[in-house]
Amino acid sequence: MYDETSYRGDEVVNAGLDRETAEIGKLLAALPEGRVLDVGCGTGVWTQFLRGDVVALDQSAEMLGLTHVRVPRARRVRALFPPLPFAAGAFDRIVTANFYGLLRPRERAVFLAEVRRTARELIVIDLRSDGDQHEERMELRTVDGTRYPIFRRRFTPESLSSELSGELMFCGRYFMAVRV
């Protein structure tokens, strides 16, 4: 299954990832209801915690199908980014997880401009670096037996919150979340 990605490992790592996902999920579920967009929703792991009028966006029909199984109440939109296919001010909040760290500098600038155009708030959930250094590199990803390279950034709490000029709302061993 797609949720079994390259950052999953042994039982201790898996338990930590599951624990942190649940902790961040509680934070997301405690946010005020509103018009919420999950960009790069994947299988809906994070979408399931969002409350209100929820829209799940992904480029993959297969991922949107998996999101529908997990979160049938979410409206699903298949689209390539950029741009976000929504009107200015369409959302109260955009949430994105394990997506922002895949964007190169120009793509990040476009993404943040689209967020400012379409929403009042952004929450970025992404991977924490294994050490105390911000990391940028190509990584090999294996999904369904196929290996391919991806650009991946892994953040320190300081690098992500500083880059986004946001508030660190969660800092774990594997994930962190910043609210802008």
C-alpha cells in the first residue's frame, strides 16, 4: 500500500510515525471547522482529521479513490498544481502534508502565492531531518515495486518555521507542523 513509504522502517519507527500522526491528528481535529483544502491528500491519512467543508486535492485518481474510502465526506478534486483550481478566498485553511518538502524553490514560491490567493491560513506538516541539519537531496522512492527518484527536503524545526515565517505547532521525532 502507498502508506508504506520509504520513511517507514522497523517496528519502533512505525510505532513512532503512527503515534505522531495521531498527535498531529488531534491538533488538526481541534481546529475550528471551516472550508479546508488538503493539497496533495494522497490516501487521506491527514484528510481524515480535518473538520468542516473538506476538499481533498491530488493529481492521482488512485489516491483520490483511497481518500474516498478513508474520508467519504470529503469532496475530491483531481488536478495538477499549479495553479490551485479555486477562486480567491475559497478556503479558510489549507493543509498539506509531506508535499511542501518535495517542492523546489520556484515551485515553493508559486505554491505559497497560490495559498495566499486562496486561503487565510496554511498548515504544513512535513518530515523532520534525522539530525540537526536541514537536508535537501534526491532520494529513491519505491511504490508498488517501482523505484524512482524524488527531490526531498527534510527540515529542522527552525528551518521550516523560519522559511514559512510561521508558528511551530508540533515537533516530533519524525514529523513537524507549522501554522502560517
